[in-house]
Amino acid sequence: MAKKKSKGKKLAEKLSYKKKNFWEKADQALKESALAFNDDYRDYLNAGKTERKVVEKTLNMIKDGGYDELTDQTENGKKFYKVNRKKNIAIARLGKKDISHGFRLIVSHIDSPRIDIKQMPLFEDSSADVSLLYTHYYGGIKKYQWMAIPLALYGTVIKENGESVEIEIGDKEGDPVFTFSDLLPHLSAKQYKKKLNEAIDAQKLRLTFGSIPYPDDEVKEKIKLNCLNILNERYGIEEEDFISAELELVPAFSAKDVGIDRGLLGSYGHDDRVCAYTSLKALLEAEQPEYTSIVFLADKEEIGSEGNTGAKSNFIIDFIADLIDFSGHNSSEKLRKILRKSKILSADVNAAINPLFSEVYEKQNAPKIGCGVTVTKFTGARGKGGANDANAEFVAEIRALFNKNDINWQIGEIGKVDEGGGGTIAKFMAEYGPDVIDCGPPVHGMHSPFEVVSKGDVYSAYLAYKVFFENRK
Ligand SMILES: [Zn+2]
């Protein structure tokens, strides 16, 4: 006979908030769907190591779905996209309700921390008989994590005549890779005494690029010349072409299952391609959305959403204005009003409690890996500085939506108060007037070359974004 629950136990069950682990809660079918979903996500990660590659892969995914490029000439259709300078993309589906009732938008970012190549990068170090490339890191990285790992080189070189040359070296079978060689422990006595953030000077991030001299004794820098010659033969470029190039170094390894039970997925660039992929899939697979639904994959979040491809640019607002005009309204009259009626999820990752450094998290308010997509009311640092801080009314709405649809979700903030902090795109979107809240899977090892997410959280994010678009009550 089952033991009767005590009154207090029943009361505790009724009144207390408890996080639920996805795998504990999910039935077999849901678990299998989650695992299959992550297999496709793994392919997206491997194909999209830079913002340009993500846009390419995204265009591939929507190409058979009836999506048309939205231009001034567009006369009909219900599904649209627009690409901005090959580095970001907005995709929309018109809803059952006219756009004048407002829209639903999920914004994420497709740039990830990395190391860029400088504009005049190649030099030869005769003391070591190697040629190297000067670099400049992009976004918040811990430099020591990028030493002594294989790196792939991706990017675009624009020649003086406008011709574009694509470079992708390091990820294909048989490709060479590149690396920053670290100091051997035997000679690290001084380095060991430095602070962790000073142990690797940014100027020391010089990439090993070549080592074989060009066979001609008349030439001074033979190794450098040999490298230039290879680049010229293979890509038709010269040294000056580096000036108008965007070349990025990213880890030269692919996404891998992590753990004996394969519950986690490790990869470069989960932040924030995990939200890009899940929101895109949610948009593509949502049943006819009630409101006009938009996915925006932004660039430059890792350096403050700056520039004409970042979320602070007018691109997304222009796209929305175009949708309003297309729907038969005058956007110059209606845009502001429609923005105020709209709702946005700022889809970005949060920091799951890392068991190796659990002292920096406040356990009750930090997200746990595997316990669902994380809703974050506020981000920021030092007294919520730079935070969006979503209104309680909107938090309640999202909470109700997710609960009614049985989404595995958790509330979560980034670390203890005054331990550090961070920001997202949320605050830039909120400036236009809509309701905005942060919502994305939690990760271990954020901004490292190998970030880790729970496959359950990835799937929960997808389901959460889908019900947001479907507005399923
Ligand atoms: Zn991010």
C-alpha cells in the first residue's frame, strides 16, 4: 500500500517552484525527437562557422519553403526574406491577423567570438624561420583558450576589381590547419606568475602560417614569398588584397556529442547559433502563425551590435516597414504604432551552473543545464546596468504561454550579483517600444572554442519559439 503524503508535503508540492530536468520529464517520443533535432542542428553548426556561412546555410534551408526576397517590386506572397550584406538575414511569415495588430519577432545573433586576421597580416620571423599572420581578436575571448588548438581560416577577399574570392581552409578532410603555438611548461616560469588575463598578450596571437622558403637566394623573405606564391596560385590574390578581406579564425573541429549518454552537444559557436537555428526551425515549422512572425539573425552582437550589420542598424526596422507597406499600409504612419503592439524574444544563451566553478553562480537563480530553455528577466552588470529588464506583465504572459504548452523552461540569471555580467540584443529592440524578454538555452563554457549545451534544452528552445509564433493558448 502506498504511503499517504503528509499535509505539509502536499502543501510544499502545491506551493513550491521546482525546476524540472528535460530527460526526467520527457516521454520516449519526445526524447527521440530531441535527439533527432540535434542531429540536424549539428550539421547547421558544422556548415555555419562564420556569420556569412550561417546566412548561406539559412538561405539553403528556406529555399524550398516558398520564401521570396522582399523588394519594392514584390506584389504577392506570404513568406519573405531579406539579406543584409551577406552577414545577416530576416525571414518573415505573414500571420492570420493583419500586421497592423503587431508582429512577433525572435532575434538572435550569428556572429561568435573568434580571431580575425589583420589587414596587413603576413610577415616572416627570421629568428624562427616561420611566417606568421598578425591577428586581432573579435568579441570576449579568454585568449589562452585559443592557444595550441587547430584553427580553420574562413573568409572573403574582395579584389580591387570587385571580384570576391572565398577562402575556407581547415575543416575539409585533408586540409591543413593553423595554430598559435603556446609556450612550453619548461620555459614558463615567468608566464606562470602572470595573471590569467595577462598570460597571453593579444599581440602574441600570431598565427603560424608557413615554414617552407621559396627556392631563390636573391630573395630576402623566402618563407613569406612562398606563402604569397601559394595564395596567388590557389586564389589569384596578392598581398594588397588582404586589405579588403575579412578573414576569420575559428576552431577546426566539428560539433560532437558530449558525455557517455550523449545528452550534451559540444561545439564552437552555440552562442548564438543555437538560437538562430531553433528560431529558424520554429518559424519554418510553425502552424499558420496568428501574427506576422519574423526571425532576425543579426551580426556584430559580440562587439556591441554595432555597424550596419548589427542589431543597432536600421536593417530590421526597414524590413518591418517593408512588410507594413506590402500589407497595404503606409509604414511612415503605422510603423511606430505597430512596434508598440509587438512582442519580441531576444534569443540568446545564458550561463548554466558550471560544476567546476559553481561558486560564481547563485544556485536558486542560475539556470541548470538540461532544465529547459531559460527565460531571463534582466541581464546587465553592477546593478542591472545595461539591462532590458522585461516588465512583469510580459514575463507573466510568456510564463503562461510556456506552461500551457508544457514547455520545459526555467527562470535564470547570469551569475551572482557583482560577479560580472553581460548583455544581449534585448535592450536595443526594446528602444522601439515592443515588449522584449531574453529567452535561450543555457550553456557551459560560454565564449570558449568548445561550448556545451544540453540537447534537451536545444529542443525545448525550439518548442518554446514555435508556440510563441503560433501564439497557442
Ligand atoms: Zn550571445
